Amino acid sequence: MTSPLRIGVLGAGVMGAGIAQTLATSGHRAVCTDVSAEALEQGRREAVEGRFGIESAVGRGRLSREQADAAIARLEFTESFEEAAASDLVVECVPEKLDLKMQVFRELDRAAPEHAILASNSSGLPITALAQATGRPARVIGWHWASPAPVMRLAEIVVTPETDPEVRQAVCELAAGCGKNPIVVNDNPMAWGYVANRVYSAMIREANRVIKEGVATQEDVNQLMVDCFRWPTGPFGMVKGASGGWKK
Ligand SMILES: NC(=O)c1ccc[n+]([C@@H]2O[C@H](COP(=O)([O-])OP(=O)(O)OC[C@H]3O[C@@H](n4cnc5c(N)ncnc54)[C@H](O)[C@@H]3O)[C@@H](O)[C@H]2O)c1
């Protein structure tokens, strides 16, 4: 695939808006859609004016005024699913429900051009099931980002036995071009969470046990993990940020 690409993003929530912003600042045309007009407006605001948005990157000297204006011009929020689907690659960022994602992949398979790669930002659902919902399983892949998308380097690239190696290569190159660190992992349809979220879930389970046993408070668990491992926030801060976004 030759860069720059036209990339569709489905869902303008916490992840979709940040992913569309990152793709646009990396030189691609990003076309983001959502079933909710309110979510589209909120997503546009976050991408441009939010804490980790384009204007904030200008304020921190990360982008010049010229680069920011060019990125904003490449960033489109639209109510049209067909417009987002008419892309070289589509990143699906709808809620973490297997039925919904399978339905979306069926619709994408119908609407996207034959050459398009269909990627999912699922946190851990089987990519194999999404691939099987389409007539192009070799062009379906997992591309798991972390929140906030413009900042975090995670690019957990999830492949199935059917994923075309050229598709894997193209998505890894694209992720690296967005300043991310692509790591390829194998889909395991029997376990939710790929690698990052399986390990993360184990940590949350243990943190909850510690509190239940009366060993420490939630605040103290958070602080101990920050102090011990230099995490930017503790386990419970991570849960809050992932579900609600990272407001000031
Ligand atoms: N929040 C995180 O930290 C995080 C991190 C990595 C991956 N994820 C994954 O990313 C995906 C999205 O999570 P989120 O936190 O952005 O959720 P969110 O609820 O903030 O946003 C989801 C958006 O999808 C929209 N939507 C629903 N059905 C749709 C459809 N058919 N077409 C287009 N848009 C539709 C909703 O209106 C909503 O705005 C989930 O699979 C989640 O597990 C989340």
C-alpha cells in the first residue's frame, strides 16, 4: 500500500476520535463515522481541542501551526457509514460486543472496496470470528491501540492463521509511521484480551483481592504501583481513564 492512505474509522468515542486524530496528524486522510451525531461532535471536539488534541499538541510545541491546520483539513467526521467504508483501510472502534462487531464487519465487507484491510481495535474479542463474518478473512486483522491513542505507543497487531502476511506487514508499517511500536501476536479465540489485556486483567483481579482482604485502600494500591513501577497512574486510575477518557 502506498502512503498516504484514506482510512475509515468506525465509532467516534474515546478510541475512535483519538485514532482518527493520530492517523490525520500522521499524514493520512481520516474519515470517522458514528451512529450518534452527538458522539461525532464530541469526538471532533476531543480530536481538535481536547487534552490530547491537535491544538494542545501545538501548545506543547509538538506540531507547528501549519502541520496542525493540515491535519485538521485531513480529518473528517461524517454521519455517512458508506463514506468511511470507502477507504483503503478501516479501523473499527465500536463498543466491545461480539454480535455488534460481527454485524459491522459484515456491513464493512459489503461496502468497502475489495482491496481494503478491515482492522478491529477490539480490546480482546476473537479476530477469527470477525474475519469469518466477512468474505475476505485474509484481509482482516486486529490493531489494538491504547488510550489516549495519540500518546500511547501500543500497537498490538493480532493475526489469525488466515491473515495475509502482506496485510500484517502493511499494518505494522502504518502503525510505525504513526509513531507506534507494532508487536504481532496470535489470536486465541478461547481467551479474551490478546496479551496486553490478559495481563492487565490479572493485575486488576489481584488489586481487587488486596482491597477485599483489607490489606490496603484503593488510593494506596494506586500510589504503591505508581511508586514501585513508575506507572503514570495506578490500576484503578487506568480503569477510570479507559472507560471515561483522560479529562484534565
Ligand atoms: N477505552 C479504552 O481505553 C480502549 C482501549 C483500547 C481498545 N478499546 C476498544 O475500542 C472499542 C471502542 O471503545 P471506546 O472506549 O472508544 O468506546 P466508546 O463507547 O467511547 O465509543 C464507541 C462509539 O461507537 C459508536 N457506535 C456504536 N455502534 C456503532 C456502529 N454500528 N457504527 C459506528 N459507530 C457505532 C457509539 O455511538 C460510540 O460513540 C471497544 O472495542 C473497546 O474495547 C478501548
